[in-house]
Amino acid sequence: MLGELCNKITEIWQTGRKTKLSPTSGWISGNAVCCTHNGESADTRGRAGIKVEDMVLSYHCFNCHYVASYRVGQHLSYKFRKLLAWMGADDNTVRKMVIDAIRIKDLIGPEHVADKPDEVQHDFTARSLPEDSVKLGSDRPDLTDYLIKRGIDLARYDFYYTEQTSYNLHRRIIVPCAWQNKIIGYTARATDDTVKPKYHSNYENSYVFNTDKQLPDSKFVIVCEGAFDAMSIDAVAVMGNNCSETQADIIDSLKREVIVVADGDKAGKKLISAALEYGWSVSFPVWQEKYKDINDAVVNLGRLFTLKSILDGTETSKLKIELRSKKLYS
């Protein structure tokens, strides 16, 4: 089974186009399918190719320099799924291949996976915490009580506060935004509902919250909208109801099944649309119509029940996701 997915991808590449196999390098070359999607003219000189070597299938275009790869035993990334669509694979075929990749990952151990660096690399410009920020401890029981009531594990996450009055920061809890164990920004949540807006934030738009806390051996990652939702169940958050391609690349680089849980308000439909575009699974937990988001469910139902209901409510079929989304947001 390990080679079946690579063979299927090779077959899609060769179907309907003139290709040529190099007996020395192993590349199967043909006209690139990516150039017109990346601001270049269509390739007519066979300047792209795919090759399977050491359990890794690679695609490389020498015209627009688009590169994507699939490693046996890992998740099929958004970048590679996009390439498959350009090759002519329909949505159902791509989604089936995503599921097949997950099954293969479950079949083999990590010792059989090619040990190569991630294809996607990201770097964020660091932004400082607010002036005179102090790490939260027992000196502010009002703030720690607020976090405990919201079901947040104070031993797992760090928080700060400040007496600075600009943006009402003295009335907010500061949540650091970390990337590769370095603080690159923050979001500050008002603890008083009379303070508007609810959040004041300073981080790059393409940031994904809580990736550093993901366990290396997890089979899935839950994607939600807000930082408090993510901290409630150790998920990751796109910090809103939109998910950019850069954020999708970051999430896919975790190399596991992606399960999206959108908020129950109508704005959450936008995140489900993004999940469908990226080929991710979507969960419709039983509490979604009663509680507005993950954190609200954790506060009222408990962490374990909330997490189990998310897994139980997961849909992988595009049609079923569309139907349940339509019902939820009608």
C-alpha cells in the first residue's frame, strides 16, 4: 500500500499530457501545470517534472519555481493538494488521497519516514509585549480567577498584565503569541465586558496561535478561531474566521489530520469554507447550536466531553460538510 499513493499521483501527472522519463535522473518531465497560477506564461517546453525517491515524491517547476513534495507516512499538504487540482484531479479524488495518506501514516512507524526538513519555512517579525508588562502570578487573583473560570490551565500557559492605560491595557489579560518558543506578539483580552473592543492585538496577520504546544505524536490538530478556544483544548487558532494560504501551510506543516471547529455564529461559515478549500475535515459537535464556541463548551461541559464530542462530530465528506454547514447557519 505504501507505494500506491505515489503511483496514483504519477498516473495523474502523466494522464492527458506528453511526458518523458529520464533514465539517469528518474524525473518524469512534462509541461508545468503551475505557471499560469503563479503569474507566469504557460509552459510549452516540458520544464516541470516529478520523481519518486527514498519514499518521497517531488514536483519541481524550472519555469516559475513552484516546488511541492509528499513524503510517505505524512499528511498530504495543502500546497501539494493544490498541485493535484492543477494536474486535473477532481475534489473527490484529492480528498480520497488525503484520507489514504492518513491511513498510510497509521500503518508505518516514524523510523520509516524520510528525515528531511519541512518544505514550508516561516519567519515572523517579533513585536514586543506592551510596556511594563509583568508575568501573571499570585499577585493578581482577580486575573487568575478569571482564567480559571474560563477553563484555562495556568500551569501550561503564561500570561501577563500591565498598568498602561492606552487601549485599556490595564483592564486586559495579555496572552503572548509564541513562534518557535519566541514571543513575536500578543493579544490582550478585556476582563470587563464594558471594555470595547474585546481584544487588542499586535501580531502578523499570517500567524497561527499555539503551534508550539502541539504534541509531536498527535494524529490530528484541531483548528479554531480564538486563542481562548485553542488554550481550552490545546488546539491551534487562526485568530479570526478567515484562514490564509500562509496559515494553511503552517497548519499542514504539522503533518497530521486537520479538524476545523468554527464558531456557531454566522461568521463561522467563512472558516468552514476555508476548510473545504484546503481539503480539511470539519467537526459539528453536538453542543454547537447551544454554546457559541469551544471555550464556552469547556466551561459548561468540561474539557474531556468537549474534546470527545469534537472527534465524534467530525465529517470528511465535502457534501456532508456543506449540508451540515447550511443547516447550522440557516
